[in-house]
Amino acid sequence: MEKKCIVIEEGARAEFNNHVDFCIGTGRMGLALTKEYQEQLKLVQEEIGFRHIRGHGLFCDDMAIYQEYEEGGVKKEEYNFTYLDRVMDSYLELGLRPFLELGFMPGKMARGTQTVFYWKGNTTPPKDYDAWCRMVQALLRHLMERYGKAEVVQWPVEVWNEPNLRGFWENADMEEYFKLFHRSFDAVKAVDAGFRVGGPAVCGGSDEKWIRAFLEYCSKNRIAVDFVTRHHYTIEQPVEEGHYAYSRLMRPEDGFANLRTSRDIIDSFPEYKGLPIHITEFNTSYTPKGVIHDTNLNAAFMAHQLSRLGDVNESYSYWTFGDVFEELGIPFTPFHGGFGLVAEGCIPKPTFWTFAFYKKLQESGGQCVHRDDDMVVMRNGKGDYMGILWNVAREGGQEEPKRFALSLPAQEQEYTILKRTVDEETCNPLKLWHDLGEPAHLSGEQKKLLREGARPYLESGRTAACEGRLYLELQVKKNGLVFFEAKASRLTPDRGYDYERVTAECAQI
């Protein structure tokens, strides 16, 4: 088995921009009123901790914000923020600021009847743009009154979702979307110029055409847009079978090249050069029945993605935090290919730990000393190391484990080594569910077992540096993910305690 040797010299530096915690995606906002949703989100915040949350359905009818009534023969409008307050309170209590997506259209305000998804979000323009703007402004003023201006102006505002798709915006009408964006931008800024407003929230396929045209419109109309948003998915066309969708991964370089194109388009406009790009949705598959989402392959692939998405993007929001999600209807089984990091029963999927490990890198406060297509290694001011290694086994590729030998500058003589492993053998709730018979409805005991089988495998050890170098040997199995820490550590035994003697004598009993 071939071994890859990495020698890191004193003072080494590598480019790595880790924005893993900026934002996380969610299903439509009304789902936040359910118990399972809140339990999954609480787990995500306890173990990872994101700063913003972004999803659909802010103005959909189930949130009941826009209301109409008649008085004296005159039709009037009013706003109901009861459910909005419950949702926003729950987010803020968990340390999350909303990344507000303005959409979809309230049924009574909509020009047409086209809807999308099981929950029928209306995707047509408003019949009265003035009424739309009044609603947007009323919402923002209410939020500022409830939570304070200084807080709410920090919430980014995105106008609509994927208007380049006919299903999400009637006829994918570009000029009509630009009108919606322009009117919404002006309405938000009229409430407070401190709000950051962006778009066009497009997905792949026609993203280059739309982003260029969007900025041309903004430039022509002197709109000082604050950021650009787009989406990023990394599969080929899926094949559907029953309730499920099977797909093959794209070449990662093709996806990164497409993201670079967005950066180049923006920078070609002098007035918008350097404008932040927020990827407000990304994942492997773009369908909520994409079986890849539940796999260890997804976790390993995402580790590579997270190592590079910060190269040209201000943020990247994984779609989504949990499987309480109803775009195509209510799922039939706990492992159904849902987008989430967490399955039904608060069971973390392998990809959950990819994000948890990258958050640990961020919290280390260290400097990246090595990055390549297999790993990221950080070193903090104390001289301690931590890193993530992955092994994506692509179709027809190598099935054998990857072995790595790391040679690191060392300031201390002894180190504690911690290693957490997520692979198909050590942390694979999907396999455990399969071995349990693929039950559609989990019992309490089954949920407990699956949560137990969904934790990384933890190993520990001690090693001594040699002539100012620390040597580590690490192995990553197929579709595996390894997070390691090497911390300077000295033994401080109590009087009379001899660990070697304890373990030797116990072995003789």
C-alpha cells in the first residue's frame, strides 16, 4: 500500500479560508414550528454551531403574514407576525441570525396560480408591487422593533430563490425578476440603508448568463448591490427509482471552475469587483431523495469541498441542517436521501461530522500549514496541530485505504494524539439501519442504537518528538474521514501511580 509523505517545515503557510459556520440551510420556515425540527436544530447548534440560517417560505401562506380584509367596501391589508415571532425567537435562542430570503408570494398577493413543491409555494410575481414593498417593509420594521435595529440590520437579505428555473419563477422571466429585485432593494434600503441586500440566487445551468445580466442591470440602474448569491450542486443528472434518486458525482474540478467563473464575471465590473459571493445552497445532489446524502461518500466528498469553497466565496450554506423537509412530500423512511445533516430521531449522518471537524479547525485559531486534495493541517500558537484527512472512493477508483506519513516541526518532547474516524466501518448509521431490516418507523430502542452507531470512533495515544520533529502515521479507509489532534502534553502522575505497571499486572490476572 503506497504511503504519501508530507514534510511540513517551520514557518510553513498555506492558503485556506474556512467559513464553514457562516450559514446553514433549512426547509421552509413554517417547519420551524414543529418539535422534531427544533430538536434537530438544537443538536446541530450544540455540536457544530452555525451563525446564520436560510430557507424558503417566509411569505408563504402557512406563515400567515399577509392578510386582506374589507372595511366599508374597501379592501385593506394587514400583517400577522405571530408565527414569524415564534420562528425568529427560536433561531435567536440557538444563536442563529436569519439570512432572510424574500419569497415566495402570498396567495392573495400573487398575480398567478403557479406553485412549487408539496406545500404549494406560489412562484409568480405580485399583482401589485407597491403592496409587495409595503409588506417587506412592514416585516423589517416589525423585526427591528422586536429585536432592535442594531441586531436586525446584520441579517442579510436575499431576493427570491432560483428565478432562472421556470418552476421557481414564472417563465423564468429575467426582466420581471430584475424588477422584483430592484423594487425590493429600494424598499429594504428605505427602511435602513445598513441592510445588505443581494441576489439573484441562481442555480447552475444558466448561472453565467444570469449573473452577468444581473450585474449589467444593476450597473445600468446604479444599484449598489451588496453581494451576489448562487447555488452549487455537484452531481450529474440523477436516475429516479420509486421514492429515490441515484446519481453520480461530477469531477470536483469542474464545480470549482464554475465557481471561479462567477468570481471572474463579478470582477469584470469595476464597480462590483471584489463583491462578496454567498453560496446560499450547496450539496452533492439537488434532490431531497438523493440517496448519496446519507452515505460516508457524501461526508468524504464534502470534506474536499469545504477545503476549497472559501477560495472565492464569502460563505457557503449546506442545504440543509436536518431532514424535517417536505418539498416532495412526507418521507417514507428515516434514511430516504434527505438533504439534512441529521436524520429522523436526531441521528447524525456522516456528513454532520465533516462540518463538526471543520468547525473545530476554525475554533483552533491556528494557521493553515498544509492543504492539498487529501487534507488540511493547522497549527496554533502553542505549537499544537489538528487536521482533517479524507479518502473519496470514486466509481472505478482505488478501494484501498490511503496511508499518510506526516513530519511536523515540534517544540515539545511529548504529545497526546487524538484521532476521530468516520468511515463505513466506524460511523455508518445507514448500514446499521440496513442491518436492522430498514425499518420505516423507528422504535425508541432502534433510535438509541442508531445514535450510538452514528458517533465517530475515538482513539488516543502518546508519542515523543525526535530531534525537533513529530512523526504521525495516519490511514484513511475508503470514503473515510479522519480528524486528528496532536497536543503538547506532559505526564503528571500521582505519587505511587505507574500506568505501565498497572496495565502489565492487570494483563497477568
